[in-house]
Amino acid sequence: MESQRRALALLGQSWGEFLHREFTKDYMLHIGKSVAKARKLVTVYPDKDSVFRAFKLSPYRNTRVVIVGQDPYYNGQADGLAFSSQKEEIPASLENIFKEITGDLDIEVKQSPDLTRWAEQGVLLLNSHLTVNKGQPASHSRLGWDRFTGRAIKALGLCPVPTVFMLWGNHGKSLEHLIEPSNHLILKAAHPSPRSAYKGFFGCNHFSKCNTFLTNNNLKPINWT
């Protein structure tokens, strides 16, 4: 089946098994055509090969933590993982995340914006919208990406393996209804952006709470360094 082969190629075997039917639906066909058209007219982030990178690095069966962002970085830093970047400069929101980890866990965090090291431990770094036009925040927010990424979050929310969901900012918190809470830990706080980090992100202690929950459920804690 063509849609299944495409999903497996884009998402990897694990996520492809759960989400391949989405690729047959009209909304995903619309997204594909819209993004392809946009790439011919303007610069779109992340690059084509990185759009579904979060799924490939954090397979469904390995995911223990979900951190939800909203848009990819629209200034060239986007690499397919929420809050991560392949550039040398650390984005402001990520810098605040590092500060919170240091204060929460009393550890030194590697000053690299490439968060592949977290994704490979089972931290799904998922933006709600997987593409964006250069210099235009939320420019792809109405394409239908929320439906696709919401389906992924719901699949994890129904998973029997205990999972930690970190929902930051109003957008992140709005996704709570997708998660079956009985088996999971849902952590909510302000967004780590400079505009809101001091309104409830700093001091939220999500990273220690996450590791305590994982340890208590006989799962390996995350190395946040």
C-alpha cells in the first residue's frame, strides 16, 4: 500500500504503523500540496528531509517523554525537533530550558542547541505545526498540522506505558484533553520564552518530577545534560 510505504519512509517503522492511515486522508494531502507550493515561492523551515525528524528519532515504542512546541523556528534554526537547533547560537527559549534544568537538577547542561541527545533517549520533541515560512510565525498553523500531531499525542496518551507530557504555554495546555491521564504524568507550566518564563516556567521543576515518575515506574530516567 503506497500510503503505508510513504509513512514508514517518513516516520520510521514504529510511528508509521500507527499513523500511516493519516496519509490517505484529504487533510494530509492538502498539507502536502500546500507545503510543496510554499517551498516554490518562499523559504520553508525545516528543510524537507527534517519535517518528520522527531518521529524517526523517538519511535512510538521508545517514547517516554513528550515536550510540545508550537511552531518550528522561523529564522533558520529549525531542525525538525521542538526547541532544538543545528546552529551554534542557543535560541532564547532553549536557553531558559537549560537554566531551569540546571536549577532543578543541579547539573551542568551541555551548551549545545542540538537536542538529538534527548530525542534518542525517548524524548519526543514535537511541534504542533511541522512547517513554517521564513520570518512568518504561525504561517502554517491553519494547514491542518494540528490534526496530525494531535493524533500522535492521542496515540501516546492511550499507550499503556507510563509517559510524561510536558505542556508549556497556553497552546501546550490546550492539548491536555488528548491524553488519558490515568496512566501518565501531565506537567503544565508557562512557556519558556523570554516573555513568559518568569510567569511560571522557572521553578516548575518539571525535569526532576519527570525523572522521579519514570524511576517510580521502573523506567530509565532521562539524562538532561
